Amino acid sequence: WLDGAAGQGASVSETVWRAMRVTLKLFASLGQYLPTHADRNEATVEVPEGITIRELLDLHSVPREACHLVLLNGLFQPPACRAEVKLKQGDAVAVWPPVAGG
């Protein structure tokens, strides 16, 4: 996330955050967690470089238990991977809550 490592003599105030843009798509009841500038169910958001899927969702206060189906650029991301997979510039993360019915 940071341009310049904390252990290399740079203080936090001297460290520069490197940002990138990703698309966040939240469906059904999760739409309430999108930023106010969202268009329908998606928003382009600026995030720190190297952020993970879990960190992106936490940043937007999306409850982890509500993230049933998560796709990164159309590919399923199992819960165990969401804290490890780092996003890149231009990525799209789409999330659906659990659904009930029959």
C-alpha cells in the first residue's frame, strides 16, 4: 500500500500512499454499502495499491457474513482466498449476498 517501506527510515507522515481505481459491484441488499456516487449497483473507487478483496469490502463496511458469492473479474473467489488476493488497477469485484427461496 505504501510507496516506501516503513522500516527504511521513512516516518508515516513522510510515506506516500499509491492509489489505484477498481470497480466495486454490490448486488441486492448489499447495494446500501456503495459510495454515494455509485451508478446503479456499481462504483469506481480509489483504493491503496495492493489492497485485498477482504480489505476492499471492509473499507466499505460490507459485513463479511453477507458476502456469499464474490467474483474478481468474473472468477469466483472462495472465502479462504479473499484475504490473500491482491487487487490490481482496473479490477472489478462483484458481490452477492446469500439468497433464499425455492
